Amino acid sequence: MEGLIYKVQPYQESARLLFVYTPEGKRTLLAQGSQKINNMTRVLSQYLTHIEFKDQKKSFMTLSEPKLLHDFEEMKKDYQKTKSAAVILEIIDQLVVDDYSHALVFQEMMLALLSPNVSISALSFALKILKPLGYEVNLTGDGRKVIGVNIEKGGLVYQGETDIIDLDTKEAITLLKLYYMPYQELSDLEIGSLTPIQNFILKYYQYHLQTTIKNLQ
């Protein structure tokens, strides 16, 4: 079974608890001795690490037959990239529960993390994942002139309506691209400041999911 470690917690004197997201859902692995400098599992028992392990079909198990698939070493050397990746893992940690289509979410997560520009793909992931979470932003127009996007109604604002404009039309186009374009194509996207989009996503999650994504603040 493959999985990505989205959270690590020290356990007892020398062990760690690895919280791992897999195509079949969340697993908690006990990595015995992984806090010891000379332990073979120390390197792969790290936050933001893609591993393979023997799955015992239980939510809690001892790490067995581990293999390192990707350590995201270059990303971890860059604070901003690591913080962007943390947005993705925070969403997995806080909001993905047992009854989701985990194979689909796992694939989206890995595509976002492996994309050329994780700063953009993290925001794209945060938008794309809203559909399986049940809070998709409605960006499909009905023919009327669009003047922006509103967080509370979760969709477009049309000319003549009095809803607050949380994103203007130019920003709404950027939002649309982030929502629908594949991650690999986003690296070539010419985007100005991502701050308005980042703030929109932060407030959207706060309003609709009652969750603050701390790494977006």
C-alpha cells in the first residue's frame, strides 16, 4: 500500500505515529524506534513523505516492510513551497473523512504535490477538492453578465444583483482557471497576485466548512 505522511507525532521514548493518507483512506502507523538517529525508518518517517508499506487493513497498525517512494527533499528545502504543500496536507488532515472517494482525492493530492509550481497547484487543489467535500463553487454562467463571485452564495454574481463582490471579474477568471485547468498546465499560467484568490479560499472554507486553513493565513 502506498501513502503520503500528512502528520507526524512523537510517541513514547523513541517511536513516532505516522498519519498516512492512502488511496483507501487514512491509516495511522506506529514507527518503532524512528526517533533514533541510527534507525532505518528515521528518514522515511517524516512529514510530507511518500512511502509504501504492508497494509493490514486496519486504521492503526505497526509500520511493516516500509519503502521510500518520494521524500520531496527539494520542496522541503524551500519554506514557501513547504508552506504551500502544507495547505494540501492540512485539508487532508482536517476535512477528508471516511466516506469520501479516497482514490480520487489521493490522485488529486499527488498530482498537486508533484506539479511544477506547488504554490499555484495548492490553491487549485483547495478549489478542486471542494466538489468531493460537497461545497463546490458554482462558476457556470447562465448567459447574464457576470460582475464577480460571492462567497456566501457560493457562486457568480450577475449585473443587477446586490450581493457582495468578493472577487471581481478578472479575479473570477483566474479562479475559473485554477478550478478547471490540469495541474501541469498551471505552471505556465500568467497570474498576477494570488493574494485575492488565497484570501477568497480562506474565507470560503471558513464560511462553508467552518474550518480555517492556517497555512493560507
